[in-house]
Amino acid sequence: MSENSLIDLIWKYFQLLVGAALGAVSVILFLVPADVVPQGVSGVATLLNHFFGLPIGIMILLFNVPILYLAYRMLPGGWRMLADTAFVVVLFSVLVDGINQLMPTTGFSDDRLLNSLFGGILGGVGGGIVFRTGTNFGGTSVLALILQRKFGLPLSQTFLYVDTFIVAASGLVFGIEGALYAMIVVFVGGVASDYVMEGPSVIRTAFVMTNYPREVSDAVMEHLHRGVTSLPARGMYSGSDRAMLYITVSRAQVNELRHIVADVDENAFLVIGQGHTAYGVGFKPIKKTRRKPEPAPVLTITVPAVDVPPEDTPLPEAPSVEAVYTNGTTVTVPAVNTAPEDTSPPT
């Protein structure tokens, strides 16, 4: 393993540790003390803890064992894909019960709204950090992947069903207010997770319809130092052919872009869109992945030798052909004689 690969591996598992720790703090110090149920398997474990006093961390781990086993049996990649997820599940479970033993179980505040907001934020940030590494917290995330592969059920639909069930259950246990607070946790956690994974929206994309594409492009490249892409377009109302310019700028350059376009062509049509980030010249560099793709299976065909019969002799029955892939798959295909009529067997 090269030095860079080792550094990447250490950084990845450090992120998993931080994400799992934030998720555990969210559950134990904010949500559970306020009788607010978190999402997914953690929510089910919290309800069981409320009724029977069962340790939340152990329940999370036990619920994940059959789910991970099903994923091992049904998802491609096996344990290679699930190893990081299993690591996060075990770490998260240990931290949940460990923090519960070391920290006050009353939490930091008696305000349920405050606990719901900060519990959702911390849980979302922790989940976003874990998701950025290509891993997840197991539970419903892995179950959603299984259902998608087996039945074609969209991931978002699985999360919706599970979260709806958890919110409804929390309403039955902790009342309508408990269900409303659980909905706040779901919403705030989703927003925080998306923010961590995708980052703040720092760029804007612009489409410009103008009769002076060359002049607008030159002005943008000279004053904003941004690239411009010209696309052929046709106005369906006027039926005239025009050029449409595509420009990516930073958020701070939007007003300057508007002034530049207006100075060149006051009749131009300008649309500003929102983007999360841009990679390439003038923006963030595109990082090369160090992960080597798995080689495609190579087909090896073994054909048994056959003695060539003399002329005017009927062809013997064709032997079967064995095809072996490098991944271990073996296929036996019966060969078919295809010699044309009134011809001698090939030599």
C-alpha cells in the first residue's frame, strides 16, 4: 500500500469515527432525554428502550445483524461492500451505550424544540460525513438498497415509509407533540445531511439568449475571466435561430454578469440558475480517484481437438465448447456443425 493510499484510508476511518460519534451524541444527549424518536433503526431501539429499558446500542446492533446478512446474500460485492458499514454500525452502537454510561442522561436542556433541532442537526451532520465516504449507518439505508435491487422500490420511497412508521409510532407513545418533534428531526436532519454532502451553493449557472453572442462572450471572458459555451438554439415563438450562451460564475459575480449582458444587448434574455459546486479551470480541481476499477471478466474458450475426416465422410458430432470466465463462471455450449452443403469439411 502506497503512502497516499494509507493516508486516504486513515482519513476515511477518521471521518467514520467522527460521523458515528456525532450520531451517538445526537441520540443520547438530545433526542432520548426529550422523548423524541430518531429515524430508522435507532428510532425502533429508542421505543424499545422506553418500554422495556433495553440498551439502545445493543438493540441497534442486534437489528442490524440480520439486515447486514441479507445484504451480504443479496447485494453485489458481499462483505467487501459491507465492511465499512459494519464498522460504522458496531462503532455507533458502542458509542451510544458508552455515552449513555459516561454522560448525564438528562441531556443539556429541557426544551424539546431545542433538543429536536440540535439532535436533528448533529445527526444530519454525522450522517452526511459518513455518506460522503460512500458508507452509511446500516439499518434502513441497507434495507432500502436490498428492496431496490429485489423489487425495484425507489430508495426515497423506502425511507418515506420507514420514517412515516417511526413518526406514527412516536405519536402513539409520546403523543401528537412527540410525532411533530420527530418530524422536525427528520426534516432538519435531511437538510443538514444534504448540506454536508453537497456543500453550500456557491456557484450560479447562466443561460443567455442574445443576438450578439460574440460580443457578450468577449465581454464575459475579459471582465469575469470565465469560460463561455455557445449552443445553437431556436426561438419557437419567433422561429428565428439564435445562439444560447452557457456561463458558470461565482455567486458574487451574478450582478456583474447581468450588467455586462445588459450593456452589450439590452434585449437579451438572461436566466440565472443555482448550482452546488463546479469542478474545472477557475473552480475546484477535479481530484483523481485512487481506487482501481475491478477488471472485467475475461472469457477463455476451450475447444477439444477433432481429427479431420477424409473427403466425402459425414461430419462427426460436434463436441461441446467450455467457456470459463476469470471470475470462476463456467458455461458449456454445444457446438453446431455449420459446414455448407456440397462442400468438404474444413481442414
